[in-house]
Amino acid sequence: MIELLPLFILPFLVCLGAAHDVHNLTIPNWISGCLILFFFLLAFLLGLPWSSIGGHLAFGAGILAIGIVLFAVGGFGGGDAKLLAATSLWMGLSNGLSFLLMVAIAGGGLTLVILLLRRMPVLNWQSVNRVVLHLQYSANKGVPYGVAIAAGALITYPSTDLFQTLTG
């Protein structure tokens, strides 16, 4: 049973990043760092071919470059860019486009919900969850896109070569 524990590394870390993003509108660097570290650890322990590891690395690096550009023009937070790149490393070239599509769909829906929430009159703080109030009041701080990244990862992860190798 303990051999299945590695299956939960990616879901646990992206959900932790999403939760942190919802509460603080930031994603700690250590979450992205752990994703990178555990990817390489699992890839080597599972004996993934070097060509496959290289494809994962190339995709993750490409997404990081795009994320840096999006951050520079104000379209993305720095933590979002790093989490997206670290998660892309797990997806690799073969699942990368479906992952990005799922992130885009989840991100679009999340953005619409938050924009609608921010257009509503200020809610009675006693009858609403503090997280909802926080998202409503943080109109100038953006969207917790870590939630969309986590959603895309959770949907796409089962079809990755890492997951398939782990479940054998």
C-alpha cells in the first residue's frame, strides 16, 4: 500500500498551492520547488527513459518562459507562473496541451465567478464564509489562478506516463 504514496504527491502539492492562493493570493516557492524535486526523484526511481525526462523538462521550461512573459506584462502572478511550470514538468509533452486546455477552461470559469462576485454588493460578513469575502474585497489583486492550475493537474494527471508507471 505504501508504494502508492507517490501517486498523491502531485495532487497534494497542487491542492496545497491552490488553497494557499485562495487564502493569500500567493503561492509559496517551496511548493513549486517540491514539485520539481519530487518529479525528478520519481522519474529516476521509476526508470523513466532519458528521452521522456527530457520531454518533460523541455515542456516545463517552455511553460516557465511563457509564464515569465505573462508575469512581466502583468497577466499572471509570479507564483502562478512557477506553479504552472512545475506542474507542467509532471505532464510532459504528451499531456501538456490537454493540461493547458483544462487550466484555461478552469481559469476562465474561475475568473467569471470571481468577477461576478466582485460586482455584487458587499456581502454581510456574518453570513458568508471569510474566503468568499476575501475574494470579493481583493478586487485589485487578481484571481487565485492556482485553483485553475490544480484543477487542470487533477484532471490530466491520471493520463501521464508517471501516473501510468506508478499504477503499472
